[in-house]
Amino acid sequence: MKKSDLIENCTGVVLAGGENSRMPVLKGFIEVGGKKIIERNLKILRRLFPQVMLVTNQPELYLYPGVTLLGDVYDTRGPMTGVLTALLNSPCEWVFVSACDMPFINPGLIRFMAGQRYNPSCLSMLNEKMRKDITLSPKLDIYDVVVPVINHRAEPLFAFYSKRVLKSLERFILAGKKGIKYFLLNQNNRVKYITSDEINDKDPGARSFINLNTPDDIELYLSPGDKLKFNRSVKELKRMSS
């Protein structure tokens, strides 16, 4: 992969800290198309970003992919803490976060969203900087968050976050609030929302936003072969625990 093909100034992050209460096996380890979801997603992120990290409070389970592992900076479970942890540890200005239970994330959609971090006038100036040695103003109109909207609902666990939200995000968490969607609505962040039409243009059917949260989701979204593997793994887990 050429360095020029990578999304600039951004770290790719997988959040693997969910409770997993409704699924009998670890969601990130469910096999889809012959590979575990966590492996599929890390492979895609490695092709898109110069750095890739994984946020988890069970690091012993994720040593084998050879990716940088991070534990939550606060003992407050939830995806907001995972996003904060990623932002604090990223060497880049931006992070792209995705959940470990999303088996069909689309790299084309991620690239499109990356380009939406800047408004058109800002993007024009950035392109000019690439051609000439000019200095950009620190007051450039750059968004703080880029988040998709599907069926009138924001999808904050498939989104870009800038370090400019660090302070407000930390205050939100320390105040005992946990919902990222409420954070986006109630903070004075410059949020760029990606519309359903834009999403479907890059990812027909919006399959990037399929989550495997319950066994019913396995039945609904996976192939017959993957369903069979899942059922076998559940049976083996029950046998070992009996």
C-alpha cells in the first residue's frame, strides 16, 4: 500500500469493549466469510490508515493480530470512553472509529467520509497547499465530527472524530453522561452529517451499519455456511462450560 493511498492525519480504531450480553460468543470473533469480524475490520483499516489501534478491556484476547491495544482511560464503560481513549492516544488529529460487531464495513464509504472532514472552500485551500508551499490559517473551517445518518438516526460508532472535541467529550463523560448521540446534539461541535443518499451511493444497502448484536441478527444477515459455523461454536462453548 502506497503512503499516498492512506487517509491523512487519521488513526483507524476498532472499539471492542461492549458488554456482549445478548450474544453467546464474543461478537468480534464471529466468523464471516472465513474470517473473524475483528480480523476483517483490522485488515480494511490497515489499508486505509497509517496507524491502527484497538480499544478493549480484555487485551489478552486481542494480542494475536499484532495491533496497538488501548484500555479505557476512565473506569466508565461505554463507547464514549472508547472514543476519548482513542483520541488521547492517537498521534494524529483525527480518529475513525468502528465497532467490532460490524462485519461489512465499506472502505469506499470510509474514504468518502474522510473527504467530508473539510468544507469545500477548506478542501480547495488544502489542495492548493499540496501544489505550493503555503501556510494555512489555523482558523480554517474544518468540521469536528463526521457522522452518518441512517433512517434519521446518527451512527456514531462509524464516524470520524477530531481532537478538538477532547475537552468537551471528557466533561460529558465525567458528568456521568454516556450517549454519544446526545453529545453530538448538545455540544457546540461542528458536525458534518452524511446523508442516507450519500451513504447508499457509496455503500448500496448501507451494509456498513449492520450490527451482529443477537443470534437473530446472525440468522438475518449471515450466509448459511456462516450460520452453521456460529451454531457449532455456540454448541462447543456450551459443552465446554457444562
